[in-house]
Amino acid sequence: MEGAKKKSINLCSETDQWMSDLPESLWAVPLSNLSLPGSHDAMTYCLDKKSEVSANGSKLLQLLDKHMHCIVHPIILRWSITQDLTVLEQLNAGIRYFDFRIAHKPDDPSMKLYFVHMLYTAVEVEVVLWDILRWLKNHPWEVVVLAFRNFDGLDKNHHTHLVSCIQKIFSSRLCPRNVSCLENVVLIF
């Protein structure tokens, strides 16, 4: 275990600011021409045996989980988890593209949003976005792409709330809307 921690720490010192370490000749290359390491279903590291099956998932899967939970749930859990590092650990390992699948739990009267991949996380979207902002403040020359998709159980109000949170949290760090074509976005804009 001790060796694994050392390896992780060494890896971070080499990869947590790889964009900052790119040669100056690449700074003006459009982001669309750079290969960004990405994380598929980035938030699945925090799924556990208490995670509930998504209400928008397969009805058959929901039924099987309800009636044969002890057998089916561990299978769903193993299938759903695609990451084992936290978002901050992924950032430190060099990940710069995150696949975030967003959900609102159907019986939750609040505006709280969670992540989902067949199962709901207990981690709120807003908390993770604040963590990413803090990381970016400590790594000012790094660029992170957040891909929000699926929107499991979100209505128009939830979607508006999500957009508002993103704007409030990242503010001036967001890519400007007036960029005519994303192929023109470079590391220094």
C-alpha cells in the first residue's frame, strides 16, 4: 500500500500540470487538435452497495433489483463502476475531459442534482464542480472540458438550475460564448 501511494504522488507531480508544460509551439494549436485524456462515466468511483438503481433505467433491471437485490445489485454495481479515482485524483493524473451523466432523483423535492450510471451517486453535482474550481485555481494554466449529458429525471427547472450552477461556479473561466467556432479555442485565449 505504501508503494502505491508513492507511485500516485510521483505520477501527480508529472501529470497534474501537463498542459502547462506543453511547448510554447502548441499553445496556439486549437484544442480540437489536441488529444485530451478523458474519463468515461467519471463519477462512478463513488457508487457503492447503497446506491439506488436509476428510475429511468430498464424496468426489468429495476424489477430484478427489487425482488432479487442480493444477487442482482452486486452485478449492477460491478458493471456500473468504470473509474476508481476521485475527480481530483483524475485531474492530478492528467485527465482533462470528464463525462458527467447528470440525474435528479424522482422522489427528491429539492433541486439537488447527482451523477448516474445505472445507479445514482450520493455525491452532488454542485459539490464536485466546486472541487474542480478549487483545483483549477491551483492549476491556472490547465484547461478542463466538462461534458454534461443524459440528464436523467431533469425537467426544464432542473436543467436551468444546472446551467446556473455552472455559470455561478466557473464564471469567467468558462469558454466565451462569442467564440464563432470551437476549433478556434486554443490554450491561450
